[in-house]
Amino acid sequence: MSTVSPARAAFSSPTATGVRSETVRSANLATILRELHFHGPASRSELVARSGLTRSAIGALVGELVKADLVIEQRAASDGSPGRPSPVAAPVADRNVAIAVDVAVDSLAVGVVGLGGVILHSERIDRPRERVAVDATIDDIVAVVRRLQRRLDPACRVLGIGVGVVGLVNRTDNSVSIAPNLGWHDVAFGARLQRALDTTIEVVVSNDADLAALAEVRRGVAAGQRDVLYVWGEVGVGGGLVSAGEPVTGAAGFAGEIGHVPVNPDGRPCRCGSVGCWETEIGEGALLERSGRSPDGGRDAVDALLADADRGVPLALEALAVQARWLGIGIAGLINVLNPSMVVLGGLLGRVYPYVRVRVDAEIERRALESSRRGLVVVVSALGSDAPLVGAAELAFEQVLADPLGTLRKISMSR
Amino acid sequence: MSTVSPARAAFSSPTATGVRSETVRSANLATILRELHFHGPASRSELVARSGLTRSAIGALVGELVKADLVIEQRAASDGSPGRPSPVAAPVADRNVAIAVDVAVDSLAVGVVGLGGVILHSERIDRPRERVAVDATIDDIVAVVRRLQRRLDPACRVLGIGVGVVGLVNRTDNSVSIAPNLGWHDVAFGARLQRALDTTIEVVVSNDADLAALAEVRRGVAAGQRDVLYVWGEVGVGGGLVSAGEPVTGAAGFAGEIGHVPVNPDGRPCRCGSVGCWETEIGEGALLERSGRSPDGGRDAVDALLADADRGVPLALEALAVQARWLGIGIAGLINVLNPSMVVLGGLLGRVYPYVRVRVDAEIERRALESSRRGLVVVVSALGSDAPLVGAAELAFEQVLADPLGTLRKISMSR
DNA sequence: GACGTTTGTCGGCGAAGATGACAAACTAGG
DNA sequence: CCTAGTTTGTCATCTTCGCCGACAAACGTC
């Protein structure tokens, strides 16, 4: 540093990026492919209207995508309106796929997702809690991937690999910092899985709640919403934030750990080392304990509790009411911080919400600023347990959608 | 709606925007102007290096900006290195300005800020708390603006008008939803000020804490940081969030109301109607009360308290310690939610922090996840009370910086 | 003062979208 | 069944804008 003059130092930091003319083509190809991926098949004339480009430009662009086998054009079904029918362009789902992986607490899912977001094949395997060593996990994933790959079209290309993990994931290097439920600590998961799969495609890793949020925004209940708070809770509580349509990742990708917001500073100790974290009040354990059950009862115990609630058993109703209060308190705080237009509840919280809707809403009304909650909708997750898988695929497709031909070239080169 | 066929309905929603060739020029002009605005004067060759464009392209682009009188080229001072010296391009600050307004609790500031971010002229007037009616405020602003305008170059153009207000501001229509400290409720402030100033330029309004955060990120301690949590506290507590370099506004612009996160559900009632909001624990009133003073003591009482602390008076130290604990608790929660790389403390909190640094940091260490706080820095605001003004100017410049020539055309047309 | 280096300038080139004319493919009405 | 009207794909030509390469200008060094 000392030998570099200040003027030179400024040189070394290319802050802004100019637009060259080749960027234009790439951007427009990306625009069209994204349009088809997110909003489904569209006729050329629809693409003209949505993009603002001319018929000739759209024609050339779609043609290029067709030549690259990313898009296929079909004869339009005449819809009754006058004029020459416009051929419909659709993403080629079965020859352009992403491999999506979801490493959950006690199960593991792998999906092959086609361009456009269709799950072509998927397989979820339950795993005994003991078998969560990193190597064993990677072996399991590779085995399932190979099995699914055999069912694919030989001409099928894998455009990306995305993984969701229950734990804190460092997005800068695709490593898992801590996954308490798996017992992992500082694992270079992305790199290791990539080596095990023997591929040159980067394996992108993210937190599973973040991916579930992404999935709900792209293809679930929150489709079209630009500012969303996704709250996912089972044993632990995680969250995904979306602001202005983009996921909020934070500096290193750890944003969204809303389960550890202090809501009750003199409450119970949390496994994270703090006290009174939100998840100590609304996690599965707290709910079960309040209903007089063992906090480790798991899914069966929750089922029993909800069955009790259906029958009107007072203790069960009481436990749900307390849960609801804390749920509302936490959501209200996050509404004030983020001013979302929609709150999506997933996992256990999604199951509980219908029972305690009134109470949760009341707490939100009391504690969230009137302006911030105006127009707000609280809904239950639509994609359920598939959400992280769908989100992982979206993450994996990101690169192709940003630069279709460039990414394709890179993939074919590295074969 | 009923007469519109589904196919037509799809037409009416232009979701994606294509890039036309004229967009390229506009984007590149914007890139250069932003570079000069944010990072100061730069030689052409520096611009070449940073943008990745060629010498000829930069030459034409800078030339166009010079012709538009947005940029001026000066002979380079030869810096000792061999080769032909490159002329230095600089933003023309004194003929391209934004008018920035800060409507604070008991004062009102107006600034004329030149392109590049220099405050050319500014005036802050203290206002008795009684005189906060909307019309009176607008009259005051107009008077100061006219006074400052007389000192400007006759050729000077006003490129934007930005206003920061202590209160909840709806960014979609530049209206103030609620400003408890001013007694305002649903005021179309932007539109009314625009009419009073008799201008066709849109008056952009935002929350003052959001603007202070923007200012710190663009020109203060957080320059270069991409994920920042700004916490501003006096009587109330507000905040500004920046994620991936962009301000987080939320659905309607109300994001960042971190003063009303519930941290102590069984605590004191808050003026917002809730109980145990963060600001009831770390606001000025709570601090003064804990030190045995009247909560309404204001700035003088705070000065006295800090003087006591300097002398080691136990009651003062105790009050600060309690404040520090709650400050740390709240910050820790927000760190878990947002994973910022920097936390900036402004206002009273910035004054208090040096006294209680250890305690606040300890609480953060205890309650924020290790991963999320790794590499985190907590600092005190650099711009002080000027921050909202600087931020308002940045907001006002946004439009010109996004499309220089287009905006200029629009402004000159509307004369 | 000659030489090497860096940079501005200018003419020509190529990529990509716009324009406009024309043909193709559909509906509606007689 | 045929014609008019409408919408859309295609193609040749034009325009914009950045790139490339050659050359000249302005600096430091020996």
C-alpha cells in the first residue's frame, strides 16, 4: 500500500460499471427469459407489450433463445380475437433444470426443477437424527441426485444447483456457519457438495427460511408483493425478509434470524446463549410445555395438542392463546421495523394461526403503528414444506436468468 | 374490468422493461454523473478505469455533460507521473443545486446543496413549539428558501427539492401520516409545499431518520458500507435501514420505526398506544427520569446529566447503565434481523454511547448471534444535526442522477 | 532536444434496436 | 365462400452508440 500513490489507489477501485452495447442484448435476453420463467408462457405480442421493445427486436431475441434451446415456440391457440395469432413462447422446462436441495432437521429433499419453476422430479428421505454428519449428508444428497438424474432427458442441462440448510449460512462463500439442529459448525458445504457431485457449477447455499420466503414471493401466496415478512417456525424460528422485491441478506447473508430477537428480556434462556429470544416463546417447545406436554414431543405431540384444541380442551386453548400473544408481539415489532405489505406464516406457526387468528391480529393492532399496518395482510404459507425446495431452485436459476447465453456458454465449456 | 378480456388484462401490466439503445447513453451519463457526485472530481482517465468504457466514449459522455452545464472540465495539475495529463471533471455545484429542508421538533432548516454534496448556503431557525401548524411551517420554509435563493447565481438551476420530517411519511404520495411531535395528521405536505413554492418540481418527502441514515451512508461514517443500521434517538427513537446499499423503505415508506419494537412487553405505556416500546426505555424521557430528573427536562437536563457522569455521580452513572442495557438489547435484536456491517448511533444516543460503550457492546455480544455480529462496528454519527439536511439533498438529487439529460429537459420545459 | 509514456481526438466499424413496408393469418359479415 | 378489417411476423434500411486503431498532443526523463 505504501508504494501506491493516492491517484493509483483510486484506479484500483472500479466503482461504477458502464454499459457497453453487448450488455444491451444480454439484458434484453435476460428480461424475456425472466418474464417467461416468472409469469409463464406468453405470446410474442404480449412480450412486446410488456417489454416496450419492437416486434422485430422481440422476434430476434426469442429466436436466439429458441436456438439456445431455452425457449420453445408453439402455435397459438386462436383465442377468438381478430388478427394474426401470435406464437406462444414457453420455457423449455424438461431440458433446462436446476437441482434443488433442502437439508431440513430430520429429512432431506432433492428436487429437479425445470425452467419456469415446475418440479419435475423430487424425493424426500427421512433421516434418523443421528445421521447428520456432513459427509453422510453429502453422500445421501449425491445418491438421490444421481437417482433422479437417471430419469432425465439425455439432452437435459443442469443450469444451477441450489441448497437450503437449516442454519446460519454465509452467502459470501456458501458455507454453513452454524447449524445447531445438525450439529454443524463452519462447514464449507457448498464447496464440498460441489466436489462430491463432481461438477464445475457453483453450488449456491442459503438459509432454508430465506429460501422459503423467496419461494412464497415468487410462486406462493406472496406473489406480486414487494415487501414481505416471512416467519417460519417449528422447533426454532427463522425468517426471510423481502424488501422492494429483493431478498434482504445482510452483510454476510445472516439477515432474517428473527427467532433471536429479544422480546422478553427476563424470560427463559435460549440455546443461542441469550435470554428471552422470540423462539423461546413461540417455538414448538414452549407451546408443548404450556399445554402440559413434554417440550420434546415433536410433531405427534403438536398433532395431539391441535386435536385437543379442536375439541375445546381448556389447557390446549390456553397454551395456544399464550403462544398467540407472543406471536403477535414479535410480528408487531417486525412490522414497525419493516413495514411489509404481507406477513406469511409457515411451518408450525402456519398451522397454529387459524386457531388464534383473532388474538394475533389483536396484538398486532395494539402494538404495530397504525400507518405501518394499514393494508397489511397476514396469511398462511401456500407452498408448505416444498417452499425451501422451490426457493433453492429459484436461487440456482438466478445466474442463467441474469445472463442466459453467457451462463450457458460457461456451462458447456466446463464439461 | 368486466369488459376486458384476460388477454387484454395481461397487456396492461408491463412487468419488465426492455433496454433500447438510447437507454445506454442515458445509463452511461448517469453512471458518470453519479461517480462525480459521490466520489468527487475525477480525471477522464480515472473515469475510463472505473467505468470500463473507452477513452472515446468517456470523452463524448463528459462532453455532453459539460454542454449541459452539469460538469466542468479543468486542466489537470500535473501530478509528476509521465504522460499527457488528463483533464479533471467536476460537478458544477454552484449552478446545479437541490433545496433541502429539515422539519425537526423545535427547529427548521433549509439548505441549498450543490451537486457533489456541498452545502452552499443553509439556515436553521429555532421555532417555538407552539408554532408548528402546517401552514405556518410552510410559510417559514418558503420565506427561508426565497432568502437563500437571492444569494444564488442567476444561472443556477434547482434540480430537486427534498424534505425530511420528524414523523411517519408516506413515500408513495409524499404525505405525512402522523407527526406526533408536530401534531400533524394526514397532511399532503409535499403537494402543499410544492404549491406554496410555486414550482413544477416534485417535492419529495421522507422521514428524517431515514434521510440521516442515507446521509451517513453516502457521505458520513458509513460511506462504502452496504448494510447499515442507523439508530437515531432524542425524545423519540427512529431508524434508517440500508440493505445492499439501498434504503429499505417498506411498502409505503414507514420502515425503520424501530423505536416501537416491543422490548419489554410489561413495561411502560408508549405514546403510540402500545406498551414497552424500545423508545420508552432508551428515549430521553426514560434516561432523565432514571437519573432523578424531570422527563421533560430537554437538552439542558441531558447536558447536566452528562456533566454529572463526567464527575462520577453514582445516580447519573446508574441511569446511563440502565439505558445502555436496553440500548444493547434493542440493537442486538436488530442485528439478528438485519445482519448489518455497521451500526450508526445518532442524536442523544450518539452522545451517550461513548459513556457506556462497554456495557452496550457486552449486551450485543450476549444477545446477538455470533455469526451476525462478526465484523460488526458500532460508531457514532459523523454528520450530527446536518445529517437529515444532507440526506434530503441526496433524495432530491436522485432523479437527476438517474437520468441527467431527461430530468434537465423536463425541468427546463416546465419553466 | 530526443525518447518513452499517457491521453485526447477522429474516422471507420459493428452490434442492436427502431422504422416502415409488406405479407401472413385470423375474425366478421355478407 | 369470399372480401374487408385487424393483428402480427419478416425483412431491408436507418440510427444510435460504443469499440478500434491511428495519430497527435502533452508530460517526464535522460
